[in-house]
Amino acid sequence: MAENNPLTEEQLKELNEIVSLPPEKQKERLGPFLKSLNPEQTEFLKKQQGQGQECLFCAIANKKIETKIIYEDNNYLGFLDVNPANKGHVLVIPKEHISFSTQIDDAGKLFNIANNMAKKIFDVLKTGSNIFVANGAEAGQRLNHLVVHVIPRFENDNINLTWQGKKIDDKEMGEMQKKLRIEVEKPKVKEYNPEERKNEENKLMKMYERWNKRVPL
Ligand SMILES: [Zn+2]
């Protein structure tokens, strides 16, 4: 560390101990440790962290780490994942350090790139693919830098993206609908009378049941 390090030797020792712990233990001890620091020490540590651990995807975007690039423009980079879920697994990232897809004004551009990757996979690898984004740790995001995964899929490839559908009662579904609804100008759609609607629903349910049996995702 730098000469003008405001941390005491004891604090440094404790910090070294903390970073060598497994992540859950680290969290437990890091809180109280950070609280014990004065503002100057906190500021110093923040700076150190910023310098010492550049985000991996930023380092890739800045070409500090070499990757097999598949796509590049001024704002986005697509490259082969070094630990692919399957051969041909592509990662598309914004070059700027952005954490979540929700922080991009126009995510359409990013999705278009991923979509072109999926097209390429159809055309060249002759197979299907998943396009996958994790927003937040709860969703499985590991790095704090937005990434779109495009994963070629093959039969029996042991990638598990399946889930068991949950039963949610109608009241709760209604509440969720209210909470999540995004209002836009009312689209022009065909209005069905009750009997027509029942018929359409039945047809759809039959189709859905067949589909549900066939496709695991
Ligand atoms: Zn980054």
C-alpha cells in the first residue's frame, strides 16, 4: 500500500484477515470494521479498491484483458465466454460500466446485438439459443456490470433453466397486475363477446397444455 496510508498496522492486519475469509464471513466482519474507521481512512480504502480491483468487464472493454471478440461498436462489445455454458456462448456488454439493463435508456440496441448473435447461432451452428440477462444478485448476477448471455442450446446439454410453475391465487394475481402494469396509449385490439372469449380461451389452454408438455422452459 502507499506510504501515506492512514490505516494503522493493526487495522491493516485485520483487513488482510477479513479479505481472506469466505464471502459470508467477510460480510459479517467487514461492517463493524468499516464503522470503526474515520472518514479519511474510509475515503482512502474506497480509492484503493477502485484502483486495485477494476471491474472484469471494464478491463475487457478497455482491452486490458484479451478476449475472442465477436462484435464491437463504439458502445458495445460481444465476445466468447471463457467459461462457456456451451460452445459458442457469447457475452454482450456495454463498454461503459452500467450495472443493470434498467439503467440504459434504449436497451433495444443491446437486445438487437444479442438477437443478431442468436440469428448467427441459428444460421451457422444450426441450433437454438437462450438470451439471458440477470438484473441483481437475486437473479444470479455475479459481476456488477451488465451482461447479456447468448447461449447456444443443444439437446441434453445439461443446462438447467427450467422451473416449476407456482400456483398464485386470482386476488394476488390482480394485485400484481395493478402493481406492475405499465400504462401506454390504449392499443386497438379486437374486443370479444363473452362466448367468443370462452372459445378462444379454451383453444388457447389446449394449445398451452400441449406446449407445456413438450418444451421444458
Ligand atoms: Zn465494469
